[in-house]
Amino acid sequence: MAFQNEIVLFLSVFAFFGGLVAFFRLFGKNGIFAWTVICTIAANIEVLILVHAYGMDTTLGNVIFASSFLATDIMSEIYGKKEANKCVKIGIAANITFILISQSWFLYVPAEGDTMASPIRTVFANTPRVMLSSLFAYAVCEMYDVWAYHHIWEWSEKKFGDKKAFLWLRNNGSTMVSQLINVLVFNLLAFAGVFPADVIVQILVFGYGIFLLTSILDTPFLYLARRIAEKNPDL
């Protein structure tokens, strides 16, 4: 099918952002925590897959990982800085736990009739480097994102005297910079020496392009989440 990768990538933006908001509507704060665990682990598996889309090579995982920034922004907007930082810490803990669990599988000796150990080993052999790189990048960029979100919020409230206004500014202003930090730190740590230099450049350019687009597209979902919270104070 022509443009299959492009279509799937585009639709996945709405699927993942919509899924996060649905988790929030159904489970409140705990839904955001659960989504953070899901997307951080899934993104670190997906990122091992290289696809060609929009004229460039790129790794998967960018879109679902972008939803983790929406998760912390929703948490910041509705529950405050402390809970947003807690969300980041849960993501870090999930990453560390999954690294330990996935690597423990290699301690077993497969049975003679086993057919899955070899492909699983192939998939997860690179997991420590990828996930450690992701863990470091995630911790740095997400902590920055939470700090920047509230810094912009405090500035706009002080300057204009309106606590609710400029949601779009604190959302995009924090996310666009934190995504740049994430793209540079993660891809250079994870893929230097794995992919050729020209492929890494394409991954950096395309990856940040996706994150810029998703930063803009996630804003309506943040407004929607705040609206849901206002109509459902029990959340």
C-alpha cells in the first residue's frame, strides 16, 4: 500500500494522544501513571525498528514517546508540579524494572524444542544500551519539561494576572525544547556506531520534526483533558 508508513504514523498521533485522554477520563490520575509506564516501555521496544517514511529513515517510538510529554503536561496542569514529577519518577522506575526483567530472561537455558529464545534474544540484546540511553534522556528532558512548564506558567500568570490563560504557550514552550533535548541525547547515545552517520542525521532531523508536529497537535488534547477535569472534579 502506497504511503502506508506515513498514514500509520499520522493516525498513531491521534490514537496515542486520544488513548491517554481516555485513560485519564476512565481512571483519573492513576490512568496517567499507567499510560506513562506503557508508553515508556513500548517506545523503547519500538525504537529498535527502522522505517522509511516521508522521504527519510526514522526509528519508531517517537510518537508514542511524545505522549509521555502530554502526560506530564496534563499532570502539571491539573494536579500540580509535585504530581508531574512523580509521573516522571514512575517512568524512570518502569524503565529500570523492565531492563532488569528483560535481561534476566537470558539467564535461562532454552529447552531443545524452544523456538522463541533466539528471536527474543536478538530483539533484546540491544535493549540495555537503548533503554539506558532512553532512561537518561527521559529523566533529563522530562524533568526539564516539568520545570519549564511551571516556569512559563508562573511568568504568564504574573504578567497577565490570569492563571488559566496561555495554556498553549506553556504546553508548546516547554515541550518543544524538551523534545530537542530528548532527540539529541537519546539518539546520539543509543545509535552512535550502530547506524551510519547520515542515517543518524536523518533520524535526528525527522525525529525532531515529528516531535515539533506532535507538540502542536497535543495542545487540543491538553485543553480537552482540562475540560474533562473541570466537568468531573472527582477525577
